[in-house]
Amino acid sequence: MIDNDNYQILTAQIDGLKKLIIAGTKEVLSIEECATFTSLSVAHLYRLTSQRAIPFYKPMGGKIYFKKSEIENWLLQGRQATDSEIKSQATTYCVTHK
């Protein structure tokens, strides 16, 4: 038998999974869905939008929405090169700049 605490934990986990599934299938996300999708808090997303640091839409000055593909691109900005990529670039530079 599941006690009340475990039941609440399971219910919360199921709700979280539902939100992830919904956010994963939609192209336009609400701020709550974007928070679930990115694992960022709603407050942090509001901060990023006020700083214009993240792409967003605000039709007719109302609610904030995000295009999932733009959020994916935003998340993938600032890629860090691996050690092997840096070594390869250094080798190429040394060979071509004698």
C-alpha cells in the first residue's frame, strides 16, 4: 500500500512528466511550458525576457510565448570546443603560420 507522502510524490512526478511531454510536442510554449522545457525557473525566464537576452513573443502586449526551435537554438549558443578540437586548431595554425 502506498502511503499519502509517497502518493503525493508520485503524483507530482507524473504531473512533471505530463508537462514535459506537452512541452516536447508543442511548437509555441507558454512561459510555464518553457520553464519545464529548459529547466529554468519562471522568474529567471521573466528576467531574461526583460533583459531581452532570450527570444520571445508578446502578442498585443499580453502573455509571453516562446518558439521552441528558437529556444533550442538559444540553449545551444556558446558551444565550448573540446580539448581535441582546440589541439587540432592549434596544430593547423602552427603548420599554416610558419
